[in-house]
Amino acid sequence: MSHFSAFPPSSESFRRRPAKGGRGASVTHDSAEQHVTGAAQYVDDIPELARTLHAAIGKSPVAKGTLIQLDLSQVRTAAGVVDVVTIADMPAVTDIGPVYQGDPILAGPELQFHGQALFAVAAATFIEARKAVALAAIQMDEQIPTLTLEQALASGERVRPDHMMVKGDAKKALASAPNTLTNTLYNKGQEHFYLESQVSYAVPTDDGGMTIYTSSQHPSEVQKLVAEVLGIAMHKVTVLVRRMGGGFGGKETQAAPWACLAAVLAVRNKRPVKLRLDRQDDMVLTGKRHDFFSRWTVGFDDEGQLIGADIHLAGLCGFSPDLSDAIVDRAMFHVDNAYNFPAMAVLGQRCKTNTVSNTAFRGFGGPQGMIVGEAMMDDIARATGLDPLDVRLKNLYQNGDKTHYGQPIEDFHIERLMTQLERECEYRQRRHDITEFNQQHPYLKRGLALTPVRFGISFTVQHLNQAGALINIYTDGSIQINHGGTEMGQGLFTKVAQVVANEFSVDLDYVQVTATATDKVPNTSPTAASSGSDLNGKAAQAACQTIKQRLVDLAVEHFGVAPDDVHFINNHVVVGVGESAQWLTFAEFVQLAYEQRVSLSATGYYRTPKIFYDRDTASGRPFYYYALGASCSEVEIDTLTGEYRILRTDILHDVGASLSPAIDIGQIEGGFVQGMGWLTTEELTWDAKGKLASASAATYKIPTSMDVPSILNVRLFDQPNAEETIYNSKAVGEPPLMHGISVWCALRDAAASVANYAINPPLDTPATPERVLAAVMACQAHNEGLVAEQIS
Amino acid sequence: MIRFNLNGEWIEDGNIDPMCTILNYLRTQMAQTDVKEGCAAGDCGACTVMLASLDNGQLSFYTVNACIALMAHLHNRYIFTAQGIAQQSLHPAQQAMIDFHGSQCGFCTPGIVMSLATLYQQRLQQGIDLNIVPSDHDIHAALSGNLCRCTGYQPIVSAARHMGDYPKRDCAEQVQAAAVVEFDPNAGVSREPLQQSASSQLFMPQTEAELIALLQQYPTAQLWAGGTDLGLAITQQFKTMACVIVLGRVQGLSSIEIQNKQMSLGALCSYSDVEQELTPRVPSLAELVQRIGSRQIRNLGTLGGNIANASPIGDMPPAFLALGAEVEINGIYGLHTIALEQFFTGYKQTQLRAGEYIRRIIFNLPQENDHVFLWKISKRHDDDISAVMFALKLSIENETIIAAKLALGGMAATPIRAYHVESGLIGQPVNLATFKQAGSLLEQDCSPMSDVRASASYRLQVGKNLLLRAALELTRGTVQAEVAS
């Protein structure tokens, strides 16, 4: 069990011992011990203050309608109930849309999706509140809802205008291409299924303000919205996030409504109020990954070389814009994945439906775009009879190419990465073995796919690419660091602590990261877009450097040495050189600095360089750099039932110079499994009335330990980032999710084997056993057609 | 009054509401927040705790989902939480989880730690050398009810493999020090409720005589076996039951007997109880049992409960139908036996009358000429509910099918027998054509519906295709007859 005690006194052996846990060290998560003992506190675990109330949400019983009467008299008189609020009871602002308007904090009179929050109840206990909400008598004029992408595309309903990205003349290119093919793909959405559901605890303060403990990736937005809803200044609201039980994008905008409602109830009742959504409510009330319906025509020559493509991407946004503009943009940015399309036209459509407003989810639209690019590669391979890997390798971007949004391709080593993986996982031999296996087995068929990932790093909204940090050094040499990023399990706090330990060359134990707090570092960006360590690591480093400079100045003045002769080494500050060098422990030096009246607290700030993007012309450099990787998956399907197993996956992933290899590998494995779940077992279903039918863990199936490939090899591609990121590392949060695409491609490959790879089997996602069987049957129908042809 | 030992401390509480779950009590009454709520439906495992019970001198350790188990289940038992196994130093399961980077967000972690610690402790109880790495099968079975959304499980599985590397820890010592006794020998026949509130009372009889006496007094009482489905009525629908009779402690209802090539399984046998006994005798049934729910659910859920619940998507009813099982019923109308195929009368409707309970399930063990195929089709391999449950028993002599029982789940409002398909098989030679022909009769036996798990057409197609799979397996010679050993 690690703990802080004073620095040991300086001795020869202590001077020689390198500081533990700096950059590049595989350290454990900073909360690992609290996790395994259950001591780690999540919001619902915080000891409750006296008279705390528990809130629950009453929901719309229809997908579309106008409220005629909302009779809450029975709710108000139910056991334990203290307060009930509707939108009419909100003190100030009622629209809490994060970027654009359109998200009423409570519905009414318009009802816009089945399960939309309609009223909130505060009661003495959680169970009393949950029981009470069922007693509402709701009268409304029910209308016919728009529930599907197909309906919204037909009716033209949008939450935001359509947008185009264009490179060259796609129409002309397609007309000139020797071969074209047209196909479609429907990707269903994905439930975040963070294990800790949404929760906020609002505690009124004595100055008319509010302290909010919440599970949010975006504390500053919670602060702003709570202030707006209460009608008070932001400086009256403090938001704290120590940790989340998972986020995955689902707590970027979706945490705020519950914080705002808890705050309103807390103000009205002058009591602390906790609002925790139970699992079913969480699944119904909060947005998910967007469904996408994609259509494309791609042109290519007989050798499988790309000539051009015309692509339509339609995202199912739900009833409000939320972040859908940027999410569909990111799908458009990533539709090329790693491939150079000489000409391309991409249309992005943001369809409006009477369903929950879809939101950020790890990858942020990127996965839905990227899978289209990969589907095209497989389609071309089967059209030309080439191995899909050869089609992929042949079409890779080369340095100097430009994307369809004008960003130049630089430092692009994906070919080396892919061929290294191809060699290490013995792709060619296994392709041969699979062909033999498939010829022999009467009903089991295997498939193989090796797919790349190229994911753009930066918020595409430029102003979000900034971060701040606050560092405090105490007189015993211990260091507190605070920054704008939130910890949702990804190990950000650990990585930032490693940066600080590294800057001062002290043991990691001496660095404590404290809860994200809007009163320590203000105006922060959400912890999203994989940017957590890129932005906050750099901000923390800047804060460290400010204090380091002060310490160096002190040494120069106090010891009369040159600035270059002051070094931070192995838990010491070394002043002077050679024989005369003085070794002071870091704590001794800090004590000296305190006595010499040097400030031991500093802020740090960082903004990402080089990036710009003009959305009007759809061109620029939206991404500072790209994270790269590739994965190879082998599957076995049962052509009688569509059941399958993933036999093996190999991943080679580029994290630049890893800040923390164990944490990075954890992100890669976890991201891959989450992406695999999206494309295989996780299926959202709605009934004909627009009610979420898969609203529980009993009906919505994320992967279990059994579903992970029995062989899963993950390796880091060891090459520093050419851009000057924190210690030349690369972001790692989202990119690995898209390694799941290799599983989908392998399933499609296995199905295609049934028709000797002559056709492209339809395989919308998630590729449940039912859809895999349908793909197999499409191949069988093709075979029967061939037989019929031969007979006639 | 409920009496239980929590992490070393005896707690007696006479004011616990009968509807109170273990999780609710621990978190709201004991501030035991190391036990997490992830789904409150027994599906995610964040609330997993380790229980120890001492029955007839036999100390056993098992996991349950605290979210759906009633407090009554804890009575006279010992409960460990993640905090409780870390009292002096970290448990090997905890240290290994740290060292192998098994936690990211940490929310599922206490539950995972308890599943791993229970695997460790069960191996200790069985006298297995802890230096022997547990098999992947055992690790996945232990983790089958624990969802993790962050790690992808790889580091957790690594931690499970390495628990033996750390200094030995024996949780039995703590339980023995606490002097846990499952049954109170002086209790005698009691008709007093174990728990009572203004709206509800709960009884926990220890003998069948006591149970029947209670049923005479409260014939409409809600019988509670494992409660893995009933628990959801409390946690998802917030229902209150006026009178509950918990069956778990009734002695004699969880015995397993084999006589005259017949197997008799007590209705209160949990899935975990029967797993080992079935493995050598009806391997296909043992394999099926391992795909029911999760380890935690298999520890609580009972065979009798699965049958009495009469869900069309229960996994055991089709299997028992194919095996030609009978159910023995007892209660206020006396002891009698009926064939399982007569038992189910409609959606969640059975022949069981108010005041009756299932005593045991009896079936003939498969013989030399018998082939049993029990196939569960679901979206996810572990911890999922069937889209289609296919149960086929064939007797084959001289390459001819002389008897066939095909039972299906997920295809109708009740578990059904497919009599038309059966008649298409009986008397026919074992070849693909026979099974294909018989499969074409499936629509005459059922017309399934489309729901969240599968479409009607997929269900029918899979039903037919599984007949083909059986044929292919039989004709390829890859299957051995299932013989009682």
C-alpha cells in the first residue's frame, strides 16, 4: 500500500536511486487500491448530509404529442414526497442545449420522445421517489412520431442543415471509372452502459450558491447550466468531479440535466438533493451513439485502385441538435480512413426523429464514417477478386497527399505498421489455412480481416482545444496538481501525475491529483475527443515549468551558480557541478524556497498549435495529428444459426512515445472490446410506439469476459509523435474502439466464403447471429441462382 | 429478526422490511458503499458479494447479486464485501487486480474482486493447490455475471490466473471464528414470520411440514425460491408482496438421487448444485446449465423455480421436456406427480394450484441409443436469455430413429413439444433428408413472435437448421451417444 511519508534524508544511495513513476513507466491507476477495496467514492457513495432528499424523473408516455393536462396531485401526496416540479417551476433558463437550443430541461407542452423527462419528484428516499412518479395522470394529444432514419430522410426533417465535403470532381471520376459499385450500410447506435449511472448531488451553500458533486465529463458546462437555470452568476456555483464510474462520452452533455434539476429542487426546499438515475431510467432518458445509414458509390479500376466516391452519411440525431453537428462532421472526416480517394463528395445529413437526442460516444461519429471506408475496401476486393488486405495496402495515403478536407498527410507510417502486423500475425498463412478449413467443414466457416485505423486528434471546435492546471507545492515537498480534465477510468490523473513527477524528477508518490473543481481551474473543456492527456498534461507541464523557473532563479541567487548548473535529479535539486555540487532533497529545497518567500503555487495553460478549420469551405487542418493502428481478427461462424466466436485478434497501435504503457494497453484492449460490442452483440431496439425495448442489461448485451477473443495480442507501435505533444505521446482514448471494425469485416468475410467471395453479403450492424445468418442466406441464394443458371 | 455476520460483525435487526434487498440494506442502512449498484437487476454484477453458509458441517462459499437477493437470504449466514476481505492486508484477488491493472473506472471492481475471491476460496475448500492456474473455463464461469465496460477483461483474467502467486488467504478462518450456524437446531416448527412490516410478512420454513402448515394458512402466499426473476418485481417495478414464503431453507428439497437409471433433482437445487452431478451423466444438460444466467444467478436460481415460473424463454423446461421429465408436486392437496408436458397450460400458467409447490423433477437418464442435443441460441454466449432453446432427444437403433422428443423455448407462449416434427422423425433413417423433411413441419407446431431477442422468421429458420445440425453431427460421427456412466 503506497502512502506519502517525508522524503528520506539525502544519502549516496538515495541520490543514486532514480525517481519512481515518471513518464513512460507502467504504473498502476492512482485509485487502484481504492477500487479493489471499494473505498473509492463515487457520487452516490458520498456520506449524505442530514435531510438529503432523493429525486426521480417522471417521463413522457408518448413519442410525440402535446400535453393537455398533467395531473400530479397523486404524486404530491404519495408517501415521502416533499416536492414536485415541472418546467413551469424553473426559476430562470429552461433550455439547456449545450451548443444549440432545443433541449428543454423538462418537457411541455410539446412531448418529443418516449421517455422524455416531464417532471421531477423529491422524496425522503430513492424508492419513495421512484414509486411516486408512477402516479402521474397524463393527458395528451398523441401525434404520429417520426421514429426512423428512413422516415426522416423521406420527410426531410433535420436538427441541423446538411453539409458537404468535396475533393476533386467525384461525378466525373465515377463516370470515368472502369468499375463502380453501390452499396448501403445501416449501423445501429450504442448504449454507453457506463457501470455508474448518471448522478448528481446538489448542496446549497450559505451564500445563495450551490455545490454540485456530479459524475460529469464536463464540469464547467454543468457549472454554467446550473447557474443559468437557477438564474445566478457562475461564481456562485462550484462543481466537483473526483471520478466517474465510466463515461465514454455519455457524461459529456448528458450529465447536466440531472445536476440542474437537483439544484432547482435543492434551492426550492433548502435541502441537499441527490438525483440518481437507475439503470432503466438512465437508458431511456439519455442519448446514445447515433445510428447511421450510409449509401455510397465507389469507382475503381481492375486492380482495385480507388478512382472516386460519392458518399451519403445520415445520422439519427433524435429530437434535438445536442452535439450532432460535430458528430456527423467527424463521421465525414473519417469516411476515408487511411485511403486516398482521388475524388470524393461526402454529404452529411443530421436527421431529426422523435427519439432520445443522440450524443457523444467514444469515437464521436468517427467509427460510423470509418466503417464505410472499410466496407468499400471489402466490396472492391470481392468485385476484383483480390485479397482485401491487398486492396487496402494499395490505396493507403502517402505523405504529401491531401484529405477531402484539405489537411496534408504528414508523418504517415501506416503502411509500415500494417505490414508489420501482417507479418507478426501471419496473415497470409492464416488466410491459406482458413481457405482449407472452409472447404472441409460442412457448416462452420472462418473469416479474416486486417483493417487500419487513422483517427484525427483535436476537438473540431477549435476553442475547446485549451486547458489549464494549478500546481501547489507544500513545505514538506509534496505536490498537489489540479487540472481541467476529469477521471473516468482512463487513467488521466495517473498520467498527469507522471508528468509532474517527471518534471521535478520526484517519486510519483509525492504527487497527488485532486478532484476536478471549477473553483480551482476555470472554464475547462470537456474531457473528450481523446484529448485529456494531450491538453491537461501540457497544461500541468507548463505549471511545473513556471515553478521550476522560480526555483532555478532562487538557486542562482542563493548559491551564486549559473542557471545551467541547477538540475532536478533523482528526488533532489542539485546545485553546482562536479565535486562542489550540493545535493538538496526536493523537500529541503522547497523549504528553502518557502523561507526565501518564493511562491510555490502556479497555474499552467496550453492551447493546441497549428489547427484551423473553415467550415464554410470545409477545409483546413482540423487535426493536430492522427493516431494510427491496425488490427487483425479471425472469426468462425455457424452457417446454420449465425452464431460465431472471435478466435483471435492482434492489434498494433501507435500511441507515440507512451506516457504510461500499462494504461495505454488498457485503453486499447478496452476500446477494442467496446467497438466489438457495438458491432456484434449490443442491439438497441425500439417498439412501434418509439419506446426503448432494450432498456435493461437483460435485453442489451455488452460483451462479457467470454466474448473477448481467446487470443488477444496487443502491442504498442514504438515511434514518438512527430508533433510536439506531451513527451511526444499520442492520444489513446477513442482510436482503439475502431479496431472492432476488423471483427465486423471478418464476419462478413466468413459469410462471403459461402458464395466463394463472389458477392458482398449484406451485414448491417450489430452483426447479431440473426444478421449473420441472413448474410449467409444471401450467399446461399446467390449459389442457388448460379445452379439454376447452369441448369437452364 | 434477521441475524447475519457482515465482514466479522454480527448484526441482528428486527426492523428490516421483508422486501428489502441485501444491496439496499447494505448501502442505505450500513453505509457499506463498497457494494455498488450497477443495474439492480442481477445482470451486471457490480453488487456481487461472497456469502458463506454452514449446512450440516459443510462450509460453502458462493457469490450472489446483492441487488436482487432478499435480506432473508442472509439469515444466519456470513457475508463478505470487498472491504471485508481487505481487513488486515489485501486479499490475493485484490492485490492481483492492482498488479495486473484490472481496474479502470473501478465501479465494477468490488464485484469483480468478490467473484475472483470466491473462485479462490472455493478452490481452497476443494483442496486444490493454489499454485495451479485456474482454467480459462473456470475463470470465465466465475466472471460470467460481472460486466466491465472499461478494460475488455484481459487484465482481469490475468489477475485471476495469478491469484495463487500471493501469500495464501483463507476466508474460512473468519467464518469459523464467527461460529456461523445455518440452522438453529432448537427452532422447531415455527409459524412466526421471520420478518414483518406494515404491508408485508415473510416466512422461512425449515421443514416440509412447516411449509405445508404455512400454505394451509396462507395459500396465496408468494413462494420465493431463488428469486432471480421475482427479485426484479421489487427492484424494477417497486412492488410489495403481502406474504412471502422463502423456500431456500426447507430441508430435503435439494437432494440429488439416481436410482434405476432415473435421476431425481430436488426442486430447490440451484443450477450450481447440479452442474457437477450432471457432467458425467448428461453432459449436454450440464453444458446447458453452464449457459444459464451467470455464476451469481446459477448460485441463487433453482430448477423448481425455473419450471414453476413457466416462462416461455426459460432454458430448463425445454430440456426437461425433451428428457421426458415428470414433476412431483406437494402441498395442501397432497403428493402427486404429473408429466412436465402437461404442466404448462398458458403464458406463465401451470397446473400448480395455490398452496402447492414443486418437490422434485424426475427423468430417465439417456441410454446407449439415445442422443441428446440441447442448444441455446442467444445474442451473447454468457448471461443471456434464449432467442431459441432447442432440446432434442433421439433414440436410434440400426440407423433408424425409433423415438424422438423435440422441445422448444422461445417459440410459443409456453415451452412446447414439437409433435409434428417428432412424428416426421420417428421411424425414419438418420440422414439429412429426414431432418430436412421433419423440419418442414415445424410451422405446424408453433408460430413464434418477433421481439427484442429475435424475429419470428429467424426463430423458425434456426429451429429447422438446428435439426440439420443434429443430422450433420450424427452422420459425421462426431457425436457419441450420451450414456449414463
